[in-house]
Amino acid sequence: MPDRAGIVLCHGADGPAALLGEWLEERAMPFAVHDVSAAPVPALGEAAFVVSLGSERSVNDTAIPWVAAELELLRTAVSAAVPVLGLCFGGQALSVALGGEVAAARAPQIGWFELSGDTAEIASGPWFHWHYEQLAVPPGGRELARSPVGPAAFRHGPHLGTQFHPEVTTGVIATWSRSEAELAKLGIERDALVAESERRAQAARTRAWTLFDAWLASD
């Protein structure tokens, strides 16, 4: 386990570390959470790793100061070979930091989706998605899994990016689902989504642990 603390970047109270935080504590890996939407993006310093979580913002909106600063931090971490884990927005940010692109998805994805591919990092089984934009695998990266609208995960050396949310709990999903009108536009019923998430919670937690362990296993 690393002696140095890692950096976990969140983007508001609605996007907590959730299962990732539980995993880090269980593995006795020190970390500090920084809400970069409310305070300056930290310097890399001697961080053991960097994690970027989800956000309602677009990674392409670099006019937002923290978006531009976070991308610069990820580029610095990549240059220093500090492992980065990017989840949804964070996966998009990691892709851009590595020279990839992010564009509007062919269709929004909200809910549990099966992926093609079954690797050490991404176990088979549905994963939870909530995104309107889609990452591309950056140059030099290796696609690990694919959803119906594009790449769902990639590996680039010690770095791992996902377009889905392995970190979410049922409570987080319920919070995100409070806008029933938004879900209705996509033909999604809030109570059904939360109930499905409750049914899948234990298996999803097991898959998340596998993913998180595999991320640092290659460090």
C-alpha cells in the first residue's frame, strides 16, 4: 500500500467518492477528497495517485477555471507516471489529458448497461451509466469495454478511465434521480431505476472492487 496520500477530485456534494472511498479505506490507502468546484485544484505534490469523479459539467468547457486546472493536474500526473483513475467525467478528462476527445453521445445513457468485453479490469455484468457525452480512447490507449454508444473503458499504462460510474451507491443514484421530469424525457421511471439499482447493488460492489484493485495492480 502507498505511504503517501492520494488525491480524489470531486465536483460538488452530489458526486461523492462513495464506493471508491470505501475501497480506499478498506485497503488502508490514505487519500484526501478535494471539491474543486468550491476550492482551488490542488497541486500534484507527492500524491500516490489521482482520481477524478463525475460532474454535471462538460470537460470541454475549459472556460470554467476548475475544468482547465483539473485537466492540467491530470496532464502533470500522467507526465510524472502517477496513476490516474477517471470515472465518467473523470474518464473523459483523462482521455483529453492523454490527447483524446470528448463529444456528444449518439444517445444519452442513464441506467444499467451491459458492456462488450470481459477483462481483468472490467468484469462482465451491467454497469451504471449517467452521461450525455462520450469519451474516445486516447492515442496509445487500449479499449477495455464498449457500450452501445462507444468506448466504455480504456487503459493507458497505469491509468484507467471509464465512461460509467463504478463508484455509485443506491443512495447516490436516488439523489441523481430526483429530477423525475428529466428521466421521463428518456422514458425512465425513477422508482424502477432505484429499485433495479438496489437489486444490483451487491454484485455491482463486487465488480467495482475488482476494477479498483486491477487499476493499481499494474502500477
